[in-house]
Amino acid sequence: MQTPREILADLWTGAGGDPAALDEVALTGEEPQLPSSFRVGASAQASIAAAGLAAAQIWKLRSGQSQNVAVDMRHAVVECRSERYLRVDGKPPGPTWDAIAGIYKTRDGRFVRLHTNFRHHRDAVCKLLSCEPERERVQAALMQWDAEAFETAACAAGGVVSMMRSREEWLATPQGKALAEQPVVSIEKIGEAAPRRWPAGDRPLAGRRVLDLSRVIAGPVAGRTLAAHGADVMLISGPDLPAIPWLTIDTGRGKLTSFVDLKSEEERAIMRDLVAQADIFSQGYRPRSIAALGFSPEEAARISPGIVYVSLSAYGHKGPWAERRGFDSLVQTSTGFNHAEARAAGVDGSKELPAQMLDHASGYLMAFGAMMAQARQAREGGSWHVRVSLARTGYWLWNLGRLERGLEAADYNNDEVQGFMENLPSGFGPLRSVRHAAVLSKTPAAWDRPAMPLGSHEPQWPARR
């Protein structure tokens, strides 16, 4: 079984990093950190450390100065559950899940998971089932369906549903086979462009502009991480797009936030102006939908030669499920995690990982890929496309191995978390939130802008700081 340092080394060298840079990283802490048979501690630590090391190497490119990077495993895991620990004016999060979200049994004795936190996803499921959004009625209606048939029908109807599969079942699917051929972080040159000079600044990403078109956890965590290293990050949402308020607050630290309605040609023109001045375009739309709006990777590279375009998907960019909607909880269900964790715990049914690990690790891997591509752009020129998927991150986590007695670990108590928290102002009230876990010795991570309600800023770039 690989050590966390070996896991980091594979990520780093796989993305073209200089192996000598690994000497500047200190990793502390031991597994297990949370009750799980999977290596959530090692995956949290390695993904955050990869992003931190990429920031440190960019600083070396800019300034000629090396610096050390330290990541404590417990701090990393706490940050990978940051939404749980956020407090606004001393108050904890409200209900995390919609009333009918979760696991249900089907007629054939299998299980399906519904994700209904967005109203249009809930409505699609209830319309297909011809029932009211009440758990008992949903369960009764699902007893008229076989699991895979319902998964297929619900996804075709615009719902977000997964059948619970074993690992073996997942690997036998066409999507499971297609995903195995894809790298954890794909970095591909997609166009020619001159190298972009580093602007003046005292942070690794100072003066770099990032457009963040994402929601929920993974994509927003990527933007939050880039902001922690000094980038100007602008979160773009639409006035009619649903959002999960608590996650918006937690992942909004360090960002500007603007409304641009991409269904309007007039506002798409505003977006093109923003893209023309951006260095990184990070998005979590499905490929055909973002292309239909005029912002495919190739179009972004035409508008802004030299841009780094980052794509997040649920199930990978190739295969029959490449366009399928998905969230961490559903990908866990589809790809065998819920089945395997339940079997390890002796539970009949489903058992979730103790963190939204696919989401959080994918977010840090997106930020890592974006920074590695930025470094290559500065050296070689070109426009670049970085791809990460929740399901491929799941493959990576699975392949790190299992912990025989991991489920015996105790969860954190409140006192164990407090040392990783900080107090910040925000547009929602005083925040108590998790500090960034990657500690850089010369350019400490920090969020210079407070989290603000969506649409608080005009869609205009500020002057480069």
C-alpha cells in the first residue's frame, strides 16, 4: 500500500512535475482519520498537497524563491468536510438534503439513490413516479420499478438517479470500462498561443483571473483554492439557477460573484468579454450544454488564446455516460463505494463515505491541474484543457487500497476541529470556517475577499492587483 508521499509523487510526476520539488513537502498525520474502509485521509492530504505544491512551484517560477509546503492529514480531512463545520453568526447549517433525497428499495430487491436538492430534479422524479414528494409515496411508487430500468428512465427524464452497484458490476459496464482508460487529471494542449507573462504580485496566482462556472462542491472548491493562492476568482451564476445556500457561503470565500444569464445573447456578449480577459475558465456544465452556449474549450481558446480551460464531469468525458448528470453521492452509489462500505460494516443496503470525498478531492485536483497547466503555458505557450471527473477520482481513491480496521476509527469531536478554524467577515454575517490545509512558508494561503450573496458584483474584472 502506497504511503501518502508516494500517492502525492504519482499525482505530481503524472502531471509533469519535477520530482525534486517533492523534497519541499512535509506530510504529517496517520490513517485512519474517519470511520471508513477507504483511505479518505490519504486522499484528502495528497490532493490538497498537490495543489499546494503546484502553487509553490508557480511562486518559484515567478520569483525564483523556493518554499516549503506542509499538509497535516487531519486538517486536510476537516477541510474536505468544510461545509459541515461552517458557522454563520454562530449558527450551524440548516437541513442538508431535500426531504425525498436518499436511498430507496426497488421491486427487484435492488437500491436506487435519488438526488433531489434542486427542485427541477425532484420534479422530474416525481413526475415519472406519478406521486407527491413524500418519502412513503416515493418508496411505494418505486416498488413498481426495477432499479436499472428506473435509473435509465429517470435520467432520460432529467432526473438525477443512480442504481447501487457493486464494484464488479460497475467495472463491467461500458462506462466503467471507458473510464479506466482516462487519467486522474488530464492536461491537453488544445491550441497555439504565446506564453503569458506573470503580472506583478506577491502571491503565486496574483494577477491571474479565473472564471468559475460551477455549483455545489467540486468546482467551487477548485475556485476557492485558486483564490486562496491569490487569483481573482469570479463566480458566474444566473439569476434563475438553483443553488444550495450553505455551500455557496462555504465555497464563496475569496471570490467575486456576478450574475450573467447565458440564455441571453446580450449577456453572452458580456461573458465573452470576461473570457477574453481571463486566464482560467473552470466549469462544471455538461459538454454539449456549455458548447451550445458558445463556451466550449475550443471556443474559449479562440476568444482568449493562452487560456487554461478546466472541465469537471460526473462520469468522465468519454463513454455512454459522458453527458449524464451526477453528484458525489450518486457517483459513490453507481461505482461501488456504497456497496463496498456497507459490506465492510456488515450493513444490508447502502453506506456512504464519511465525507463527500469524490467532490472535495476532485476540486483540489482541478485546482492542481489548472496550476500545472498555467505553469506550462508560461513556459511553453499554448491553450490548455484540464479534465477531472468525480468517477475517475473515485477510481483513484479505490486504487489507493482499503483499511482493514478503518471503520473502527472514531469520528472527530468538536474540540478536535476547532484548531483548524478561523473567523472571517462575510456578506452573510460573521463566519467561522475551516482554514486552508496547505501551509506555504513564504506565501501563506488566505482569502482576501469575503463570501458574498450571489450576484453581489458587476460582471467586470477589477484592475489587476
